[in-house]
Amino acid sequence: MIKLAPSMLSADFAKLAESIAEVEKAGADYLHIDVMDGHFVPNMSFGAPVIKKIRPHSNMVFDTHLMISEPHKYIKDFAECGSDIITFHIECESNTKETLDLIKSYGKKAGLSLNPKTPLEDILPYKDDIDLLLIMSVQAGFGGQSYMSEVNEKIKRAREIFGPDFDISVDGGVYLKNLAEPVSSGANVIVAGTAVFGAENPAEATKSFKSFSL
Ligand code: DX5
Ligand code: ZN
């Protein structure tokens, strides 16, 4: 069964706790939390204070996706606000190994993400240092973009390299109608924003994702 990680970016920020509780009750596994700085990506979202406020309202795994330029400067903040997994981009300006170690020094799981054009080879030197691989199926920065099917090959290769039990997450443009693409390629953690929080009934959407099988 896949793990579903609804992306908070598409949630109703006026009733965040309620919206999150709704998908959690329906069976969502991780809450995917998109942090954008207007520099690494041309868009801004929210930061650690918001995560801290929602933490007491949810038992889901908080899967924080940092789309920021210098993540090493903010790992402490994102650890202490209640993230369980902290993922940053291989393309950013940080020492990758040091930043991964910093995340783990706070007792958190560490993830690496790569944009569609970044080759899988770039993350392989850190294969044994990460707990999660986040493969972007859109260019990071905005919700609501279209799934790039060319990443399916990258997902397949990652699954071969990382083996059957590793968390390989896919992020961007995933809907029920194309869910078979990342899942059959080997992704087991599915991030979905528009398709879950943007749905008319997010709880029903969550259940449909969770009951999906190939
Ligand atoms: C994109 C973000 C995604 C995004 C997913 O930069 O990392 O997590 O919110 O949203 P959808 O599912 O709408 O593409
Ligand atoms: Zn994301």
C-alpha cells in the first residue's frame, strides 16, 4: 500500500488544523509541508512558526520539504518546530553531507530532493546518508503543475538502487488519473496537493488514493 503525503500548500490556511485533521482521519500518512523562500524557488510560502502551531493538532509524520537556498542555516528551526523528516534540495548552496548530519543530530530523518533535470547520479554519493529520496515530478516552486512523465525512468532506477524497503517519494502533479505512473515505477510515498486538499472532498480523495492498487 502506498503512503499518502497531502501537501499542505493546497490546504485552506484559514482553517488549517481542521483541514489537516480531516485527511489524517481519512488515512493520510505524512503531512507534506512545502517551505519556499522566494530565492531558491520564485515563490514564498511559510516557515517554522506555522509548523509549530499545527504540530499539537496532528499525529501525522511531518514531512518538511525545504525549497530554500541555504538550508543549513535553518535546520535547527525546522527540527525544533516539530518536523519528523527534513528534506532539502541537492541543487541548493549547502554542504550536502554536513547538512544531512545536522538534521540527524536533532534526531530527525534526513531526505534529499532533486528537480526533474537533475540526474540521479548527483545524489548517489549520499545514498547511505539519507532516509528518504524526494523525486520532483515538476520543477519545484508551485503547486498545480503537470506531472512530467520523463521522471518515471528516474524513479525506476532509484528503486533498483535503493531496494524495496526505502522511502521513494514523488512530488508534483500527481492525481488519481495518473497515479499508476509513479507507483508502477516504484514510488511508495505519494505527495499530492491539488488532488487532495484542492479536491471538493479531501477525505474522500484521501481514501481513494489509499485504496489504489495497480
Ligand atoms: C511543488 C511542491 C509540491 C506541490 C504539490 O514545488 O513541492 O509539494 O505542492 O502540489 P500538486 O500536487 O498540486 O502538484
Ligand atoms: Zn513538496
